[in-house]
Amino acid sequence: MSSDAHERLTASVRRLIDATIRTEVDLAAIADAADTIDAATARLSNSLLPGSFGVQTTPDGRSIALGNVVIGGRNPIAPPLVVDHDADGAVHTDFVLGAAYEGPPGHVHGGICALILDHVLGATAHKPDQPAVTGTLTLRYVRGTRLGRRLRAQAQVDRIDGTKTFAVGSITDSDGVTVEAEGIFIHPRSTRP
Amino acid sequence: MSSDAHERLTASVRRLIDATIRTEVDLAAIADAADTIDAATARLSNSLLPGSFGVQTTPDGRSIALGNVVIGGRNPIAPPLVVDHDADGAVHTDFVLGAAYEGPPGHVHGGICALILDHVLGATAHKPDQPAVTGTLTLRYVRGTRLGRRLRAQAQVDRIDGTKTFAVGSITDSDGVTVEAEGIFIHPRSTRP
């Protein structure tokens, strides 16, 4: 399922992603790295899940989404965010994003800010085994979000109306808000397995 | 700058990301893969750009953003999208997303749909050497977007008012629209290098 070995592998692939973007070694060294990586991929592919990771249940009954692109401990694309749930129902997460998340030079891609805010606002609506899906999401970009700086995304519930949770949140750095968001998250009336 | 060797390396890392999520080989094989990858990363890191890739100029004068998280040919996180500009100013891109972009089981993360729509709507406003930044972006999720299906994202300009471009767009699969978007994209009045 997961393990320290899986987490170490995922961390290694994250460092490789960064080096792939930033490397300035010669073309022969790049070709050699590609050969090495293809060999590692072939060994990992000797046994593969037939599809995506999805949500699996641990031996002690917890649901885990290790392949999730935002929080998944086995997904090298995920920073991964660790979302903390506060006592009052608010959520927050602290993170730093590197070269792999670039849009405008030196800045986080606006769409990556949207990805993170979608996830964090949605987390205010999630209940165990009853995930919420996004209905609408609106983002206001106040100023650029810099790569390499300590960032916080936070969200809280504004109000709940039936199956709809209205959430608000933001991304901030040490100088204040960079992106604001509001969204409506919906619990499907019937959740099929 | 870039090359066939860089593109081949990036493609190799994309396959590795997928295998890292989906592998079911034993822990010893996973640890061995991590060692192999760390060695490749160390060789690539013998010479690194000091920061992110940013936007660089090719010998023939074109601006390229090879590190961009949506379109970057050297960024393994990027699918990468190839955005086609139609004669009437509209833009579109066709793509398939695999296990690495998962949110709800079997489905594209809603925030990845936001990332793609932010980029594609923004592309309607970009001019050579005068990129536009996102002001606001609103997303309406009509239904889930499936992993592994052929998808199209498209956008066009609704109207232009001074430095603001109002754009609309959507993601569709063979059954129709999954996510709709509208956004305002802004050309900063002074573009500093």
C-alpha cells in the first residue's frame, strides 16, 4: 500500500523533476540519465495497478488517496500538501513551491494557485468517506505568488445550505494575500462505491 | 537550451511518475529504484540553473518557457499541452490525462481542470513578449472529468476593454462539456524585463 520506501521513492522523483528542468549538463549526460530512468521505470512496471491509485482502504480501515495530485504521498507531482484541520473547522497548509510549478518567470503558475485553493477550500467540506466535489470556484489574483517563498493556503466555511458548503480562502506570503478564492462544494446525495 | 535529448529525458520522467504511483513491486525493488534515480539526479545536478527556467530566448529570437508547468517541454509535470491558435483568435488543445492528475477516484482533480483552463483562457490574451496575467477566473463544474479519455480545452475572447481581455472557455469530452470557465486577463501597463 504505502511505506517509507514508497515515500522515499516519491521524494527522489520530485528531486529528479526539479533537476530535469534546471540541468545544464551536456547532451550525452542527459541521454545517459534518460537510459537510467527508463531502466528504473521498467523494473517498477513489472507489476502495476491496472488504473489510477484511487482511494484504497488501509488494514486499520482508513481511506487513503496516495495518488492524489495535491496531497498524494505516492504522487511526485503533489508538493505534497499536508492539510491541517483546526478545531473551529478551518483548514490550513504551509508549503514552498519550486521551479516545477512555474508560470510567469519566477512565479507560481496562476493555475497552480487555483489547484491548491480548490483542494484546500474543498477540504472544509469533506467528511470521512463522504467527499465533496467542486460546484463552482472563483479566484481573484491580487498579485504574483513567488516561487521559493514560504506560503500558506487557508480556508473556512462561510455557510452550509443543504448539500452545499460555501467556502472562502486565500494564499498568503509574508507580505499578505496573493490570491483569494470562494467556492461551492457539493456532497452528492447518493455516494456510490 | 532544449533539444531532442531534453525532450526524451522529460518524457522518460513522465513515465516514471506514472509508474511511481501505480507500481506494486516489492519494497526491495522500490528501494533499488530510488537509489538508481538518486544517482541520475546527482549527475544531472552537476550543473544546474541557479533558479527556475523562466523565459529564455532562442538563438533565432523566440521566447520559450520550457519550465512552464502546463506547456513546458522540459517540465515533467506538464502534460505538456500544445495550444493551437486558430485563425479567428480562438485557441484549443487536445490531451489525455493519466493517473498522475487524479482527484476523485478515476477522475481528473478539479484543480487540474482549473490549471488547464487558466492557461488556455490566458492564451487568448497573450501577445509576443507581452504576456497577460490572470485577474479573475471563475469555474463551473458541470460533471466529473474522467482520466484516460480524450479531452479538449478551448477558449475565445469575449471582449477587450483597455488592458483587460475577457475570455470564456471549457473542457469537453465526447459526451460534451465537463467544466466551463470565464476569466479576465490583464496586460500590465509596464512590462519590466
